[in-house]
Amino acid sequence: MEAVSSGAGQEAPENIMAESIRAQLESDGVTLLVGTAVDFAGGTHCKGVPIRRLPAFRQAGMGASPSWNVFCADNGIAFTSSIGPIGDLRLRLDTARVRKIDDGLAWGPATFHEQDGSLSPLCPRGRLAGVVDSLAARGLSPLMGTELEFVLTTRDGGHLPKPGWTAYGMGAVVERRAFLVDLTATLEAAGLGPEQIHAEYGEDQFEVSLAPAPPVEMADGCVLARILIGIVAARHNMAVSFSPLPWADGAGNGAHLHLSLKRDDTHLFSGGEGPHGITAEGGSAIAGILAGLDDFLGVYAASVLSAHRLRPGRWSGAAACWGLENREAAVRFVAATAGNPHGANVELKVVDPSANIYLAAAALLGSVLHGIEAGLPLPVEVPGNPADAGDWPATAIDPDQATVLNALEASQLAGRILGPDIVEGVVAVRRHEAGRFAGTDPVETAQALRFAWSA
């Protein structure tokens, strides 16, 4: 929001708030403030200022080339018809979300604005906020949560020495207890409220689950959590990989998104007459997610490594269907039971850490709204492993990078929800990846991109 004078001798409330936050952070020993933005390839970039410049970061913003949005996983730049070497955007800080994250260091999310102060059509965070507003205008209130899977490595990207590995094992927690205790305290201090922290299936793999929050807040929290995981890992002489496939022969990392939805005070995924209590509108929401999978797989999981993760047997949701607690389905339904204190929700399993979290959330919510507005019927549930079903070829997701990018590029739904400039940019950065690593052995590709999505 542009700061304006509230009258003679009075200062705008936004300026007063910014100055108050600045003074508090300075008293807490903060000297450097960074504001972050996530590019279309899923990489996190930042601008830093001395803490005294916090009000300027909020009001005028810091200059950033439009090309920030089309930086690629290999540090290339994929120019488009609307993004080139000419022009400048302003990266403006959301001061309400700023907090201290380490000794002397504070962080806050930022949005891209044009020079005249208007929101840039290239801004993923702004696009997500706009989709949330569209749902609110129709009486719909979403909450979203995320699960962050990551792999710990040596500082130079190798396997950590250890006596062995047990999936979800206590031994892994004992081995890395100093890191996990430090991480828990750090996430709690940052106000992220982690709900679970545990060893995962893959070697040296762990997961952090964050509590449900409004969508933009959820996405901001995801970005911050990844930064903090990297900071804590470095404190313990380790590095962290958020790659969809850190090692070609290892387990993949997911970044699953959970969604609960209300109309006014009525839950749409429970209390209804459909399967497992799903209401008619809740069924249309699920149908919308599934109907939009082909359109948006190029947002959810389109890196050059994503297809290696998105396969049957990896619990990555490689089938375009839904089912109660079905971890092989793209949409896993979690019913409202005594064992689920947050209530009924759906989990989109296909998302991986190479996605821009703001765009992935916008695509999911836009698909939900499309399903509800069109009155799409809930598809038949798949209760078992989709790969064992007779119609498996029909429900199998084709994760081929060229296929998913062609679908995204041609999608009218994606153009309407994300805007044509963002769609063109996402396709451009992923096609750059495809060309850069064409013919490269998956082992070499995994090694080259092991830290491409690490903050």
C-alpha cells in the first residue's frame, strides 16, 4: 500500500507501524534486513538493507529487474515477450510479516510493484492474494498447510557419515538430535509453529509439517522455514537439499499442500451427504483440483527432475484420482475424525520443492474455485492403489516435462488464474532447464541441481 498523508501534522499509520517495527528490531540487535521473492523456477532471491531503511523498503521498495522472475535453476535467464533487460520493478516489503531470524538478521516477504506503485502482473505473491480475494468474494475461506521434505548432506553435497538408516526411525533422530532440537527451537522462535518434525523414508531425509494458515501466510511461512532449515543445517556443519530428487537413486522430496475450506462457517469437506461427509460444493472443489491437474502440473512439478519423482510406488500422487488416505492418489482425502484435530482436508501430493509455492497455492485455489463455479461432480473414489486398478493407464499422470509444459502453455484456465505473463515465464524457465540438461545422465543432473532450490 502506498503511504499517504493522513492530515496536517499527522503521520500515516503504515509509517508509524514501520518505524515501530524498525525500532524494535534494532533494539533486538538486528542490523541487516532481507526481503525475499520466489522466481518462477522456485528459487528464492532477496534484497538486503540496513535496518534503518525498513520504512523505505516498505514504502518505495528496492529496485529489481523483471528478469528476477525468470532466473533459472542453473542461474540462466529465460527472457520472454514481456520480460527482458529493459525496465525495473520495485520489491516492496510486507512489514507486518517481518521478524528476526538469526543474530543480527531479520527477514520479511516482499511483492513486486511497478514504478507507479501498482502491483506487477509478474508477482506470484500478489497473484495468490488476488485468488484468495476471489474466493472471499464468493464467501469461501481457505486454510492451507504444507509439508516440507528435505535431505541433509555434507557441506560439499555428499552423503553424511552414519551407522545406518531406518525409515521414520528413532535412530535417525538420535543421530541428528542436536540439529533437530536446534531446528525446533528456531522454528518456534520465528512463530512458525511446526506441528511435526521427523525422519522420512529416504536416507538423511527429514520432514517438517507447518500448521494451517491463510494461504499467503502459509506460503510466506514455507519460504521462511526453508531459509531457517538452511541456517540451522549450516550451524551444524551440514547443507540441505530441497531438490525433487537429491540423488538419482534416492527418495524424492515433496512439498505437499493441504487445504481446508469453509463457506461462511460451514466446512465443505465434512458434514455433507457425500462420501466421507463431503458436501456437494466440497465434491466440486475436489473435482476442480483433478480437472486442473493437466493444466497446472507445469506449476506443481515441472522441473527437469520432477518427472523422476512423480512415479507410482513413490507415494508422490502419480495418479489423477482421489481417495481416503490414499497416498498414491494425486488428491489424498483426510476425513474429519477424532484423530484429525484440524478437521477434514485434502492434500495435493504432486507438488515438489521446485515449485513456486505462491503459484502452486494460487493454481490449487483457482482450480477449486473453477470446480465450484462450474458445479463439477465429484469423481468416483479410488480406494486402493491406482496402479492395480483396471483403468490405470487412464488415471496415470504423464509427468514428461515437455508434455506438462505444452499443457500449461495451452491452458485457458491457467491463463485466467495466473495471468498470461506468468504462464509464459514459467514455461520459459522450465524449457530453459530442458534444453540445458537435454541428454544429460540423471545422476549428473541431480548432482548439478542438488542445491538449486536451497535457500
